[in-house]
Amino acid sequence: MTRRRPESPHLHDDARDSRPPPTTAPARDSTHQLPFILEDSASTESLTINLVITCENRRKEIANLSS
């Protein structure tokens, strides 16, 4: 007599799954938002420009140190 291997949980189809359906997470208020999430596109554009300028300045500094 051969022993059957137990079925893996991921092989069950949805109709046979006895788990309750997942619940949605409660909505978070704005105080829980991560600091890098910006709703204002002008602020995002300004930060992007500043970041590009900063990176370019660092690149120039490194090039000056290398020469």
C-alpha cells in the first residue's frame, strides 16, 4: 500500500479553500503617509530639479578631485 502525500495548500482551488476572504486594511489618515509621498506636482518637480543639480555638483566635485 502506498501512502499519499498531503496536498500542498497552494494546490487547492478557491472553492475548496475554507479560509475566510481577506479583509481590507483600514484607511490611514494623512499623518501616516510616508514623507516622500507628495501630492503636489510642483513640489515633486522642484525636488527633482534640486536632486539633479546636487548630483551634478557632486559629479563635478569628484571629477575635480580625480584630476
